[in-house]
Amino acid sequence: MKKVLTLFVKVFSIFTFLLASTLTYSQEINELDFLTSGKWQLESVQIGEEVQDFSKDNSWMSFQTDGQYQIVMSNNEKKGVWKFDEDKKAIKIEGDESLAKGLKIELLNNKELLFSATEGDIVYTMKLKK
């Protein structure tokens, strides 16, 4: 009976390790899938200590798999080209010198996206939801 219990514990441990490894790997693979999965509704933007709420506004971001992006904020629209810097976990917006370091992804899953960016000494944080 002890041998069966010991064997069960070993098999369960190996299974748990493999499952955790698979989930971690699939989460890494799906980052771009999450990012390019449609419109991200802008909830808020924090600039320094000031927070502006956009949750009742029609403001959103969309990142396409072909490298195109579209941002709508308070009826202003911007389109262009973006690239994902996997090493820095950041989105680079081409042609935008104010975001030279890109939008750093602080949190990304299938329901929530949190960016941060710096311009000089000012830190911007953007919170988006699906």
C-alpha cells in the first residue's frame, strides 16, 4: 500500500509540474493573441498624480496582427504602425518620438491591459479592458 501511495504522489507531482509548465508556456505564446484580439476599451489614463476617467467615453485601442493600430480617444482618431518588442514587453509606435521607449506592458491577459510610458520625468499609465 505504501508503494502505491508513493507512486501516486510521484505521478501527481510530475503531472502538476507538467501542467504548470504548459500553462506558463501557453500564456507566453498567447500574449500577442490577447493584444490583437479586438478593441480594448480605455478605462483611465493617469499622468503623474492626475487620473482621467474614460469609462463612460467611446475611447479604445486596437492592435491588428498586420502591424496596424487604431486609437480613438474622445473622438480623436490616430492610426499607424506598431511593433511588439518581446524583450522589453513593450509596444513601439512608429513615428511617435514622444513614445520613443514605447508603451511598456505592465499587465496583459484576455480581459485587462495596463500600459505605462514615460516622457521626460512624466509617467503615464493607461488601463484598458475588454
